[in-house]
Amino acid sequence: MKPIVLAFSGGLDTSWAIPYLAETTGRPVATVTVDTGGFDAAARAELAARAATLGAIEHRMLDARAEYFARVLRYLVFGNVRRGGTYPLSVGAERSIQARGVALAARELGSTTVAHGSTAAGNDQVRFEVALRTLEPGFEILAPVRDSLVSRAAQVAFLHERGLPVPAHGAAYSVNRGLWGTTIGGSETKTSQLPLPEAAWVATRGAFDRPLAPARHTLTFEEGIPVAFDGESLDPVALIERVESTAAPFGIGRGIHLGETILGIKGRVAFEAPAAEVLLSAHRELEKLVLTGRQLRVKEGIAAQYGDLVHEGQHLEPVCRDLEAFLLSSQTRVTGEVHLLLRPGALFVEGVESPFSLLAASRGAYGEAAGEWTAADARGFARLAALPGELHARAGAAPPAHTEAQEAVAAKGGQA
């Protein structure tokens, strides 16, 4: 009768899972919420109360925000990772951290049975189970929503029949909120053409009803890590939360991502990532100032591979440590300030500065003065740069000697 340890988000799926697991297995259910962002003190208290009301014998809240940044988010920043060039992995990136917290809580409770609320059609079932099986190969993993094929409407009815609370969004929308943003799924995202209604947005709702006046801010990075906002030094978690609260009222960071799921089908999800949009855009521009062109091009490919692995739930795969080592090395000179202009629905990087500026290191000025070379050097360089094309054109100017012979063969029907 050791408890089933349920990863509890407070949403519909995991709210339904508490009484369902207790009824169908006859075992007690303990809940664990691994806080990777998106909860304030009131939300944490509400989660604990809801878990108890739904029948959990114990609820644990683990603060993993700093661990989430140290293990995952800083590398997503270093790599400027956006899936499909759009989506900054707002929620899926945190699943390995959450799985680690649930596994730790299960060990402390003396249980080897853990459960999650993922569906059969989503990515999270893979992410959770890959991480849990890697961390604890001997654990039993239950997925009641997936394995019972229950619909969201049926979950709502199940809770209503027992007089149990239903989350605010009910069956209409699935909302996941974390330090790196919020994802929202609903009937609109099951299509390829419909937008999300204004009422479904969470952090940026109403941002365009009464647009704010433009505002300027400054972000400071040290070796790729954001360390200050408008001159105020903050730890990374506090800084990300500050940037989100600043940028969200402008409606910055909204998007709908359409791409490949882990299961191989196309999927679509709406997201709000104000902090990620600001930090990734700022970091990318600073890198352009201090990294060489070859560094940027090689890093782009490595970052894409790292983002794919994190998206697919393979963050614990050893190769991720190798990729992280490269990303960390690339950040040695990514130090400086980025000047930002926030406007309704838009972010504009006005300028960057760094003590490692490759622009400032040059005695030349693009389009104005050579500085590093003479006019003769430039003339010779242009001549050599044109040489491959010149040789290609020269080689094609006269017909090849064998053309007439080939035409004769063709005239005879291809018989030599």
C-alpha cells in the first residue's frame, strides 16, 4: 500500500487522475508539484488545497526553478534555441527536471510507482517516461489519461459527479505555465488555420485593448548569462520573472507553433513567451558583436541538435553534456549590454555594446574606410574572389570538342 506518486500540475488531467487512481487501484495517491515557474504563493497554496480536496494523502511542492535554469535554460539561451525558428521550447524543456523531482519524492516516500497525466497523442508522455526510465529503471509508471483513453469532457463529468473541483479552464483549454513561458492548446490549435481567441491567452491577455506607450530597457549579460535588468543585478530566475512581467503587458512573445511532434505527426500549440522572446533576441544580437562568423555558423547547428534532443525528452542522453560543453565554451566573450525598445506586440533591439566587440576592434569602417588594408589589397582580393566564377564562364564560352560526335550518335538513335 505504498502511495502512487503523481506528478501534479493542478490542471484537468492530473486533477482527474487523483480520484481515478485511488478508486481503480485502491492505493493512496500522493502528489508532487515540481515548480519550474509560473506559480506565486497564492497558486502554490491553492494547489496544495486542491490536491487535498481531490483526495491526495500528501502534497509536496519542490522549487526547481534555479535547477531548471542551471541544467537546461541557460543552454537554450546560449544556443538561441527556437524550434522551427519560432517556438522557444516554453514547456517541454522542463519535463526532465520535473521527472527528477517526482522520482526523488517517490524515493523519500518509499514508493516505486509514479504516475503522470499525459495523453496518448502528446509529446509529454514520451518526455516523462524517457526521463523516469533513465533515472529509475525499476519504477512502475502509470499514465491513466493515456491508458484509459478518457476524454476531457468525461473527466469534467467524473469530477462533477463526485462533487470535486474542476480547474478554471475546464475542458476547453489545456494550459501549461512555466518559467520560460506558457503553452495553450484548444480546439483552435487542432486546426492549421484558426487563431486563439483573446480570452484564451494567459500572461498577455488584453495587451492590445489599451496599448502601452513604448518603453526602453537594458539587459546585461556576463558570459552568456543574463545578470542585470535596467542596471539592477538579479539572479537568473528573478531576472526572467522580472522580464516576463515587464514584456507581457506589451503582448510580446505570442505565437502559434506548427511542427513535428515526437510521435511523427504534425502538431500545433499556442504559446506566450515574453521573457524568452526578449532574452533570446537580446542574446543573439550580442553574440553577433563578439563571436566570429564561423563560431556563429557552427554553434547554430549544434544548438539546433541540442534543441531537438531537449524537445524529444532526451535531455538526460549523454550527448547533451557534450553539446552543452561546446555551448558553454562559446560564451566566454558574450558579455555586454543590449538596449531594447518594447512596443505593443513588438520588440526592437536598438543596439549592443561589449568590451569584446569585434566591430570596435577593427580599424576599418564598413562602407567608409579600409583601415586594415590598402586599395591595392582590396583590388587583389576582389580579383581573387571573382576567379572561380571567371574560370567557370571562360570554360563554358567555347563548345566542348566532343559535341559534334555526340550529335552524330544521337542522330543514329543512340547507336555508336
